[in-house]
Amino acid sequence: AQKVTQAQTEISVVEKEDVTLDCVYETRDTTYYLFWYKQPPSGELVFLIRRNSFDEQNEISGRYSWNFQKSTSSFNFTITASQVVDSAVYFCALLGNDKIIFGKGTRLHILP
Amino acid sequence: DSGVTQTPKHLITATGQRVTLRCSPRSGDLSVYWYQQSLDQGLQFLIQYYNGEERAKGNILERFSAQQFPDLHSELNLSSLELGDSALYFCASSVESGTVNEKLFFGSGTQLSVL
């Protein structure tokens, strides 16, 4: 069975602070993909990153970075120097065996 | 703009009614996925179609059905609606069938309110 757990339901930080969103997954597939999506207040889901199970290299994109650790089945997302526009719900997702499973999301509030 | 179009954006109806949600995928995408996002259940995968055929099924109720037409647009039919069906329904599309190199493009969703 596949499962994605985002234990942090809601996080509030002050602008310019760094914040890490946790994602832990379970799968028996040897090949799988992990994703992060952002859902701003407007409601749309915005794709942020895709990572396959064979590539554990960390990725940085501007203020965003992702730490994939297969040993702990985690795919954490860090926002550096957060901004108010980062306020959104962030979803971690796992794709394996033709099905994509989402975590319940972490609502991030960036306070000015 | 993801290129995925969902209509209507908002839908208000009463219990017991039937509604149809429509999704037009990005040009060239063969797969369409339907998701339900509610406050208590989070984002739940409902069903996937690939080139007109059902490919994968998730937590879709028997009162719900979907289809993908030859022009690749898809419709999600919800019948005998209950209060608990109130949610944001997303459609997503992709080129592939959902196995590898998957990048889903989401529509802006249809907000369904059942009163």
C-alpha cells in the first residue's frame, strides 16, 4: 500500500524565516516519483518539483530546496527567507504503480 | 495557466440532485485524472482515464461515474448528492499514462456546494 504523511497540518512563521515542510512516504514500488505541489489561496494546484526514486540528489531552485532521503523515506521541502507570497497549502505526493497519492497538505502562513 | 480547463468553476445544488463536471485536458495530453479535495479527507484520487479508457480507480463512490470522450475531454457525474459531497473537484491531465515521468497539470477546480 502507498501512503504519504504530512504530519504538520499548519505552520506559521514570520517573514524571512526559513521553514521546512516534512513529507514521509510508504511504498513497495522500487520505481516511484515524488512531487510537491503548491495550492495558493486562488485554489489552483501548482507543480513545484518531481523527483524519481533513483535520484537522491538534493535540489535547489531559488529559495526552494528539497531533501530526498530514501533511508528515511522522506522528501522534505525547505523555503529559505520566506515571503508572504509563499503562504499556501503545500502537498507532497507519491506516484507509483499508476496511482498518485497525495498527503493531506500543510497550510503555511507567512506572517509579515 | 496550466492549460487544463474545468467548468463550471462553482456549482451549488441540493441533496439528491445530479451534476456533471467537465474537464478539457491540455492539448496533446491523453490522460485525465479526477481528484476530490475536502477539508477532512484532503486530496483524494478518484479515477483516471487514458485515451478514452479507464486506467486506474481510486476512492470513487458508486454514485459517481466518469468518462473520457473521443475528443479527450472528460466528465465526472455525481448523482444522489449528499452534503458530504461538497468539495473542490480537480481535474488533471498528462501526456503519459501515469507510470513514469509523470507531470500532472491541474485545472483550477470546480467548487461544489451541496445544500
